[in-house]
Amino acid sequence: MTKVLGQFRKIFPNSKERGLVLCALVSLGMLAAVMSLDPAPRSQNTQPGITASKSMETAIKALRESYLSRGLQFDESIDPNHTALIGVEYSEMVTTLGNADAKRSTTNPNVAGLVVQLLVEAGVRRGDTIAVGCSGSFPAMAVATLAATKALGVHPLMILSLGSSSFGADRIDWTLLDILESLKNKGLMDVSVAGVSLGGADDVGGDFDPETRRVLTEKIRTSGIPIIHEPDLPKNVARRMEIYFGSMPATRIMAFVNIGGSQADLGVDPLVLKLEPGVNREITLPEKEERYGVVFAMAKRHIPVVHLLHIKGLLLKYGLPWDPTPLPKISTEDISQTRSSLDASLVAATSLYFFLIAMIFILYRKEFFGTLS
């Protein structure tokens, strides 16, 4: 210690400089310590979150049974957790390449708790109505969103696009429509689907072969849900907005949840790439409305957008595991407990900081540097 102090005196011969440097070093050290506390948002289950996670866990078990009852078989290399929410790499319904790891990561039941947290962050409360636009790319996110709205007492008004990226709901005999109808028929979730499109190119299945379009169209008609099949993007977006706001004219849409990458929901403007995973309150609008997707149309009405895409960034931000096998147990950690712990740590760090600064000034005056002038 004596040698260190000696070197310190040589480097900073002026006593006041030594005191200021010590204060600066303590300040930098404390800043590093506070940053390590990581006050960034983390997915912690409140009671509605726990309820939603349990609901999603139950839904996965039910879907597993329905999947097997149809004579379908699990591919251990693709869906090792047997969730029935992971599709195949290539099929007649695949529109773009997808990542199997990302799809599997969303089957974690705690993702439903995360969606609860996101909806609360967006300002959604019990009794509210939200709009949901969902492609077939992330069927587990659709299930998580329904579980979250059920737990919160929120009414979801859903519009589906059946096209899917790789490993999504991309089997023609097990589409997103089949998955949600299975949950509804089992009485597990109140699925309110207000419209369905084919998805894919121009949202009308432009990249599907004629037989695939025919089979999917017939599946939609059999369901009794209105089909959305407009000739161009602006009319498609306008039709969706009519459905969202015309279905319940006395009710205001409090948030829009986008799941996946439907062209009608995202639009065709590069500005959509600037959307953050999670809650978006301020969104830069394209100059041309014909490039709008539903996310921009909602943002123009000052409606928060919950963007459930870029899954790795979303899960990293909220501290959920990537591609877990087996599926994690339901988290019962309350967010209020985590916040209280963090607040206590900040108070302790602040107290320590001022104590060290006070000690430096005492030593500066009495031991090392003499009287301050």
C-alpha cells in the first residue's frame, strides 16, 4: 500500500489533483457497479403472468393430443418437446426461410407471462379490446397472446394470415387456423378470429400453387370466418382496419399486437425494420400511405404496437432462455420482488458512494494533502 501511495504521489504531485482523481476513480467504479445491476426489463411473472403461463402449458398438452389424434407424428430433431407448434422446414405453405431455434424458443410457456408484461407496459387493462395480426410463422406466440389476454381479462380481435416461414404452422393439415380451432373446441381459449387471409405474396397466396390456394380457401370457408382477399396492399390494410374498428364500434382498440411478418401487417416500407421487439409507442410513419401495413395505420391513430418478431432480441431483452429443452418450469417470481431488490441495491450503492467520497475528503484534508486552500 505504501508503494502504491508513493507511485500515486509521483504521478500526481499536486495534492488537490490527487483528491480529485480519487473521487473520479470512485465515481467510475460505482458507475460500473450500478450498471452491472442491469435495470433493463426482465420477464417476471405477476399473478396474471403465472396464470397465462399455466394456460399456455395446458394448451400445449391439448395440442399435443390433437396433433397425434390426426395421425401426425413428431420429428424429434425439430420438435423435441412435442409441442405441436413447430412445423417442417419446407412445404407448399412456406413463404420465407425461418429459424427453428427461434420457433422452439417461443414454445416456452413463460412466453405467455412475457406477453402479459408487454400488454401491461402498453397500457392495456382488464376489459380492454386489442387487435391482433398474426401470420402462421409463430403459432406459439399466437397461443401465448391468447393465454395472456385470457389471464388479463382482455378481448383479442384476431386476423390471421395462413402463410408461414419455415418451421411455423406450415403444414396444410395443421395450419394456424387448425391450431386455434382445436383450442377453441376444447374450451381452453376464447378465440375470436374476425378474418383470415391466405398470406404469402400480396397476402393472397401469390406464391402458392393453385391446389394449395384451393385447399386453404376451402379450409377458411368451412370455418365460417370471413376471408380477406383484396387485390392490392392498401385495400388489404384498409379492409383489416375496417374489421378491427367496425366489429365493435363502441370499443376503442387499446393496442395492436403483431405476430410474425405478414405483409399486410408490416407493409412494404423499410421503416418497419426500425420497430423494436416489444412495445413501440412512437413509430416513424412512411411518407406514402400506400406503403403502410397495419402497424403504421395503428401508429397513425396513436395506438401502441406490441411487436412480436426478432425473437432473439426480445427474449434476450427480457431474460428468457433460447431454445430450451426440456421446456422450462413456470416462473413464479414476482416482478415487484425483483424491482424491490433492485431498488434496495441502488440505495445501498448510493450510500456506499457518498461514504467513500466523504472518506476521501477526510483523508485529503487530514492525512495526505494538508489543509485545503
